[in-house]
Amino acid sequence: MPLSEFDRTQMRRAVELARRGEGYVEPNPMVGCVLAQGETVVAEGWHRGFGMPHAEAEALNAAGDTARGATAYITLEPCAHEGKTPPCANALLAAGVGRVVIGRDDPNPRVAGGGAERLAAAGLLVEVLDESEAALKNECCQLIEPFVKLATAGRPWVIAKWAMTLDGRIATRTGSSQWISSEESRALVHRLRGRVDGVLAGAGTVLADDPLLTARPAGPRVAARIVLDDRAELPVDSRLVATAGEAPVLAVVQDAGSETARALADRGVELLCPEPGTRARRLGDLLDELGRRGMTNLLVEGGPGVLGGFFDAGLVDEVWAFVAPKVVGGSAAPGPVGGEGVGLIAGAWGLAGLGWEPVGDDLLCRGRLRG
């Protein structure tokens, strides 16, 4: 049955509600729900935090008896399994909901399927968005991309972020880089840090800038600070090490038994020592380890070498590039992405779902890497 414009409006509203859980629900997916009687909305809900009631339960509790015979608009297929909360499919049945419109099916291989089937078998009218509603379905799919990657690949969603001038430089020829981006852009980056599980940089960035890599002010999550530090160069008197008790610091080193590495461990830094291999393999192994720890989103803020390594290995999922209206020039001034790169323009990494957003005096370019 084709969706009405009212149906589409309520599903878009469910997407808006779902986004309120960003940074709070991980490693669960963001989900929103709207309940309507005819063309009257009677209740709304969203998943507010990990371990808390799901979106459907929130909306049903708010609706009470008005849920009977209502249409439920839900961004993700209702769960049919026992987890930290009871199955949402059962709650919808118990409330007497008559119709369910679902943004997309549940892709989690451990619990996939069952919710929509259970509802349909009980006599409810169940509609899952298909390609006839491609734009709306895509919004629902994008909501849970990090969740899907962790559930299916066992790795976090990788966001590559940098700030550059209009001529594509991240610093001048002398290394000066503070500040390329606007105050508003930097505030947005802090908000981004506050909703991810890990912030990664290279030892070169830490040695040059002595950053904290924390969210200021604090966000809903406290990200682990991860440093690619092959030679264990992270200074024991750096601000990162000094604050290891406040937010985790992980140093990825080649030799965890070196004197400097032991000194870092003594000060609360956790050492990771991937198996020897190519840079691409070691980065992949690192993502596997972060996935085992349940990390859903990883923000990569490294310099050209680190960013280039992730791009060369095909490990970037999303880009946040802040472009400042400044020109510094100079052939020695570095660009944001180093590494080997591509040989032909035809092989360049492309972005899908591209968006340009003004942030202060800057423009933020956001997009997902094309598959």
C-alpha cells in the first residue's frame, strides 16, 4: 500500500526523534517511534540511552489506551528477542496496535528478523519501506550505519576529520596551524568528540600540539584517546598521559616492553601491540580490537600520515572536512591526507550523501565514502 503524505511526515518525525539518542544509546541503534490514530498523533518516543526502554515502549507508555488500533511509525524493525528490555514486538501486540510502518529491517545477524514476521502473523498490517520510498528509507538506514557496521563487521564506524584552508593546507610551511578553522567549527568538533567512543591521533600530532583530545564541555560519552605510537614516543609528561585517570589513553606501540612503554603503562596508559604486518593490516587489527570493546564510532583526527593510512587501507566510512576561507600557499605546506593515495582520478575516493554546511566563517563538507 503506498504511503500517504501523513505517513511520510510521521516517519520523518520518527527519524528526528531517533537522533535525540545520538551519543547516548550506543552500541544500540538510534530508534524513533510515532503513534497516530488516523491523522492525529497520540504519542512519541525514542530510545534515550543504552539499557533504557526502547522507542516503542516509550511511545506506548505515553499513549496508554489510545495505542489500541493506532498506527506505529518506527525507524527500525521492532525487536523480537529478549535483551536488556522485553521484545518490542510483543509490546506492540499487547497494546493492540493495528498497523506498523517500519523504516528498515533489523540487520543484526544475531537477532535479525522475527519482529515484522511476528506482527504480521498476529494479523497486524505491517509495511516496510521499499525502493518506492528510497529517500525516506535511506534516512532510516543512515541512522543506524555505525550500529550495522559493528554488528556485521565487528568494527567501529570511522569518521575522518580535518580542517584545511581554501587551498587545501592544514598548516603553513613552518608548521603553524592554530587556528585554521573558526571558533564555531572547533566547538562543533568538541560536540562530535563528545558522542564518539574513541578519538585517534598519531604520535606526531601529540608531540607537536600536546592535545587533550577530550570534549569540552563534556558530552554524553567519554571517548578513549588512542595514539598510534609505533616507537613509544608519547611523552610521559604530556597532557594526555597526565589525564589518563580521567579518560582512557591507549597507545598503539610495536614493543610494549620498551622502557618508555613501561613508563607509560606505569602512568595509566593502556598499551596495545598489534601483530606485525603491513600498516593496513595493523590498522585493521586495531579496529577489530576496538570493535571487541563495543566501540561504535571512532573519530580519526590524525595528521596526513594517519589519515592517509586509513584511506589507503579503505577503512574510512565518513568524512568531516572543515574548509576555512583562508589561503596560505607554499609548496611545502602540507595537505590533510598523505599516504600512497590513488594513481588516477578515476580511482579517487568519492563521497555519497554529500552536504555542505556553513559553520561560522567555514564550510563543513560531510559525506560517506562510496561503497
